[in-house]
Amino acid sequence: MRRTTVTVLAVALIVGLVGVALMPRVPRLGGQSTGDRDLAAAARSATPDQSGLRGLAVALVENGRIRTAGLGDRDLAGRPVEPGTPFEIGSVTKALTGMLLADQVAAGVVGPDDRLGATWPEITGPARDVTLAELASHRAGLPRLAPGSPLGWARILWSNVSGANPYAGQGVDAVRSATDRVDTDDDERGEVHYSNLGPSVLGHALAAKAGVAYPELLHDRLLRPLDMTATTVATRIDDLPADRAQGSRAGGRPLDPWAGAGYAPAGAGPWSTAEDLGRLLAATLAGTAPGADAATARFREDDDTRIGYGWFTTRHGDREIVWHNGATGGFRSYVGLERATGRAVVVLGNTDKGVEPIGLRLLGVPPKEADSATSMVLPWIGAGLAVAFTFLGGLSLLGTARRRQLDQVTLLAAAVWAFAYLGLGHRMGDWSMVPAWLWPLGAGLSAAGVALAATRWRALPVVDARVPWRRLLSVASSLGAAVLAVVAVVG
């Protein structure tokens, strides 16, 4: 018994030390800067916690003048962020889609109270009765995403584990078909409930009315008039812009870019730059942007926030900021403007760490209020996954290896799960909020479990004769799931 204990502890120590070399490497905002030096310095000062960031592109509009800067690294190779480096902008696109509605209303093409079915006749389900204004303001009673099949939800779950594009293969027809299957929630209709489906349907409906695809409508009516030549919609991987930033988790794990046509009007596929979005905000402040009226608040969400067509308006003390943010797999974005001061800001980041506080600080919002703008729910979920996955497998394996009634099949499944959990913690955990040295401890714990299992292996039957076939099937399915998790981690 004493020899076994010494062996287990020695193996745990050795593997833990090896794990130090393999533990998650949390990115940190790089020291290089491009563009306007004063703005770069101000942005760096507005970013007290630089852990979990890799690169930022910023723009500041003051009195009609646009200044831009890049900070840190655009990719793992260490190339600097430039003011013209393309980033995924995610749900900032919803504000652009809202501007398309306001533009088309001003042109007399549609009315805000027009029904979806009249604008896009191919929609035949209950959602055909919602209005375009309801879609633009998240008041149509539609769910966050279109209902999917079990296989579709499994694909989305797999993409979250593997870091792939969750919107791959979801084209316009898929979104239209899914919308026809949606029953609008009459209890929620008229109230603001954030949706990705609603703005997507709105964008495609406006495009169908114009007889073009959404990317073409966006280009013709908004991007080209504002000379936003670097803003693109990647409906396919081949459409991704050159010299783009590389996205990753705040814990350092690189992620695939998003591309797709179906949810493009809501933010899956569009890319832009600080320079282009700076032009958009300057023109919106001046009232010269097509559809600038979309930023006018029309409907109330809560005591502090109202919404227009895609744009939110929130009070921060005595300040009123018109804004939208965005979040994709490996990018975060924020655009905000304050009419009272004539100032506006763009902040783009290439990790999944929120950048809203940076933007608000640059607008002059006090740090305490600015820092509360990012919800801590999702970051703490990432931190919880890091800790849980890192230690769960090892603890479970140790418990299994100490059982009196045991067989090799059960022990093998527990061992595979131990390292699958360890890998999932490495890939999915937010290590910018959790000390990375916890991961080697988890690796040592899993190794201790394997060492203890090895001391009992030869004395165990392959399958316990007292275990019924259903138990064997359960263990086999568990082992198969663990193998799939390992494949996701390795891939």
C-alpha cells in the first residue's frame, strides 16, 4: 500500500510538471501600436485589465474628425493590428440592418408597419403577421434562434466544443423554412426580447423586396454611399477578407471564423474595420448616413434602455449613449455615440473578452459605470468550465479506481473521460479569469488516477460477470462519448 501511494504521488508530480509546459497560454494585449499615437495611448489607459486580449482596433470621432489606431497583435504570428485590419463585427450588423430598414422607409419602398408576409411573400407561417419595425426592435415575439432538429442542435454543440463555425450550412432558405415553423409568442410580442432570428429575417425580407441578396443591398444602400470599402459579408469561407485578424478565446485557443448567408443580417459573416465603422458613426452623428434615423430610440426595454431600429440607447448616470455590441466565436465589438457631446467610438477585439468598458471609458463614462457594462454571467461560466473540467475527470477516476467491485472496461472508460475532461477544460475554459497553473494540477490528478488504476489492472476481470448487459452497453456508450470528446479536443 505504501509503495502504491509513493508511485501514485510520483507519477502525479511528474505529469504535473510536464503539464506546466502544456498549460493554457492566456494572451495579453501586445505592446505595439499603429495609427494615431495619442488615441492608442488613451485606449491602452482605458484597458486596465489587458489579460485575455490580443489586439484592438479603435476609432474615436470628435467634432466630425475621425482618429484611428491599432494596438497589439492581429494573429498568433505577432503581426500588428492596423486601423484597417478587418475584424468580425458580429451583432453590430444588426444596427446596419436597422439602418437599411430606415433607409427603405425613407425611400418609400416599405413602411415600418408593413407585415413580413407582404414584404417577403415566401414566408407563409404565423410570423408573416409581424411588422418590420417589430423585427428591427426585437419586439416580434420570435425566439433567439430558429428552432432546429436534434441533429442541428448537436452540430451547434459540437462547433462550440471544436471551435468551428456554428452557422455553417445555414443559408437563406434554411432561415426562411425555419421561420415558417415558428409560432410567435403573443405574450412577448411588443416587448423587447433579443433575437438573432428577427433581424436575419428582416434583412432578407428587405433584400427580397429589392430583388437582390442581403450583401448586395447592404453594399448598395449603405456601404458604398459611406465609402466603407473594407466592410464585407462573408457568406462563404472564400469570401473572408485578406490580412484579417485571427480570433481566439480569452484563454488563447484559436477559433474558426464565422461565415454564412442565413444569419448574416444578424452578424454571422460580416467583417469591418475601425476606419470604416468610424465613417459610419461620424455620418450617423451628422445625420447624413443612409438610415441614420434608425438610431432614434422608439421603444422602451427597461428603465435605462430604449431601442430604435437595431440601435440601443442606454443611460449611464447623466450620459445617454446610443450603441450596439457584437460577439462571435473569437471576436468582440462595440460602437457607441453620444449626441450631446458629438463623440463616438469604435472598439474591435480579436478575443472573446468584452470590449464595452473600453469604449465607454473612451466616451468619458466613469470607470465604475463603464466596467459594469459587460455581463459577468458568460465569463464566469467559462471560468466554471475551466475549473470543473480540469478536476472532474481526475477526481472521478480516482473514485472509480478505489471501488471494490470493478472491471477493466469501466476503468478504461473512466480513464479516457479523465483526459477528455482535461482537454475540454483546456480548450473551453476562460483561463483569463482562472489561474492557468490550476490546469497542471488537474493533469497531475488525472495522472494519479491512471497510476492507481494501473496497479489494479491485471487483477481485474475484463467485464464483471455480475454486471448485466445493459451496464456493459452503458459503459460502452460512455467510452464512445469520451472518444468523441478526445477527437474534438485533438482536432
